[in-house]
Amino acid sequence: MVIRILWGILAAAAITLSVISSVDYGWIVGGPVIVFALLPDVALIGAFDPTRSGALRPDRVVGYNMLHLARFPVLLIAGGSLITLPVVGGAPGGAVVVGMGLAWLAHIAVDRAVGYGLRDRDGYIRSVAGTPTPGACQA
């Protein structure tokens, strides 16, 4: 449960920073923030297996899991932060990259906070830190 609370705190921080950067920079950051907040779920389009409730088709699991790994948005945040450094030239485009990474990370953190983990090979959701998966049948 503690892990899920920590994910929730991270989600709140990432959402707050995404909104602040969107307000500060306007649609130049706000547009990409909206796109990247929804990006991880692009893997769900047409991915559900109609014969198994709540499961993805096995061939879609890798793509879904890749888009739900926190390392990629963290790399975007780090890269965008480096771009904005005066030593590198202080490009304002770094704010866009940081905003994209924050929105993507917020999506992942919200999923983890409510208990949705990555998918197993069969397409079913793995629980986060041993907690019951939301919507899972319990005997």
C-alpha cells in the first residue's frame, strides 16, 4: 500500500508541474502535455482480446508495457532539463520536452497509484506491490 501512496504523491507532483508549465508557456507546452498524458494508452486501441475479459492480446503486451515504463518519461525530463541549461544554450524547447515527460510520467504514476501495473505475457494486469488489481475477481 505504501508503494501505491508514493506513486500517488509522484502523480500529484507531476500533474501539478505539468499544469504549471502549461500555464506558463501556453499551448506550446500545453498541447504536447495533453498528447503525452494520453500517449501510453494508444497501445490499448484495438488491443483487447474479446475472448478474455480485461486481457490484452498477447502480441500487444510488449508495446503496452514499453509505453508504461517510467524510465522513458524520466529520460525526457532529464533531457529537457539539460536543454534548458545556459551552458548548452538555454533553448526554450526544453520546457516542451520536460512538459511531455511530466505528463507521460503523471499518466504512469496515476495508473500505479490506483493499482494498475504492467501486463503479464498473457495480457492480464499485474498488481502493484502485491495489492489486488482493480476490477479483478476475488474468491
